[in-house]
Amino acid sequence: MNSFAFRFVFDRFLLLTFLILLPCALLVSSVNGQTTELAPNSETITDPVHEPISGSAVPSSPEEIVRAIGVPFAIVFALASIAAMWCGIERTVLLRHRRVIPRAFVDRFLQLLRSGRMDKTSAIAVCQQDGSPMADVFLHGVRKWGKPSVEIEQAVIDGGERQISQLKTRLRVLNGVATLCPLIGLLGTVIGMIQAFNDIAESNAMGQAEQLAGGIAMALLTTAAGLFIAIPALTVYMFLAGRIDALVMEMDRLGQELVHLISGEALRERGAAVPATAGTEASKTTTAKTVQKKQ
């Protein structure tokens, strides 16, 4: 990997890390700010998912937040954030325009076809040598060289659909994280609320607003954590989906241009134009020789 590619990957890694860690930092800071507003005299608070947490009404450290959310939910959220970060970085690197549609290859390939300096065998060899997604789409069309334009166009469409499915690989992971994390967080909140009210009812503390508020706050942490992971994942998903749409539109335009260059109709028109031009030049030469003889 050259230095430019390394810097590109590193910059995207920092960007996605920032998108994931910033909401977590905001969550911790907001929780720390709320601890001063709640009653400092409460000694023990029952964890709505696992075990009691002693101290302030709302957890103020990462360890207490993890215990408040619950170890199973914390593990799920951690795995979801790692998967979203990995898929976002991998797709961002692979969906670069110069990798999917290398401009130098496309311009040179189409120019050779326009000038008639490339036949079917050499075109297939060039596409196989390049190996980019655009070259693969061209390869499907070149293999139908000289066939009717409808048949070549269908071959290009088939090759484009295969490439689109490959470009969209792992985007479902980002969409799944963005969809499931809020639902998992809501599930944790419901479980936490039920457990909190049960603990308050069993301890006969219905009149203690501090304990009720602390239990509800800890139950809502799971929903907050799910949203803080889902929002960046959905943002990256929408960004990558838009990039794929732009690439697909350009690939379709270039595929149509290929069809107009190698279809049987285009080759016949080009072949008919060449003899007509040659015949005109020959008649001009004969006329010139006749004039010289008369002189």
C-alpha cells in the first residue's frame, strides 16, 4: 500500500472513529452533569438489569454505565459499533471513484474503439488486464462484439447488475446496525423499567422520588446507547448509498457508449463509410490522371 492510500484509509478511520466516539462522550458528559441534580443521600440503587449499584443516583463512570446498561446489552452494542465502523471504512475505501471507474482506462479504451484500432481479442485482453468493476462491465459487452445492439445492451446490463451487487456488499450490515440498535435499546429500557418498578414496589419506596428517577434514568441508558450507535451508522449508510447511485449512473452511461461503438449496426455503418471514402479518393485520382494526359 502506497503512502497516499495509507493516508486515505487512516483519514477515513479517524472520521468514523470520531462519529462513533463523539456520541459516547456526549452521553458520559450528560450523565455526569445529571448526577449533581439528583439526591446525593441515596446509598444503594438497584440495577434494573443485573446487580445493585452503590453511590449516586445516576452512574457517573464508564464502569457504572456498563453495569447500568447490563453486560449483555453492552456487549451487543460494542459488537454493533465495531461492525459498523469496519464496514464503513472498508466500503469507503473500495467505493472510490478511481477504483470503480478508472478514468485513464476508460478514456483510452473508448478512444481506441472510436478510432478502430482495437478488435474483439485485444479488447477482451485489455479488460481482463485492468480488472476494475467498469472493465468487467465492458468485458460482458465486448464478448458480444458485432451482435445486435439489443443483445449487447442486455449483456452490459447483466454485468452491471453483478457489479452493483458487489458494490452493495456489507451495506446491509450498516443498515442492520442502524435499524436494530434502537430496538435493542428500547428492549433494554422496557426491561429496566419493569425491574425498577418491581424493586421500588418490593422496597415500599413509592414516595422516594430520587430512587424512582434514578431507576428510570438507568433504564433509559440502553435506548440512548442504541441511538448513539444507530445515528452515525445510518449517516454512513446514506453517504455510501448515494455514492453507489452516482457510480451506477456513470457506469450505465459508459455502457451505452460501448454499445454504440461495437454493435453490429455501428460496425456496418463504419464499414460502409470507409469504402465510400476510398471510392471518392480513387475517382479523384483517376480524374487527375486524365487531365494530365489531355494536357
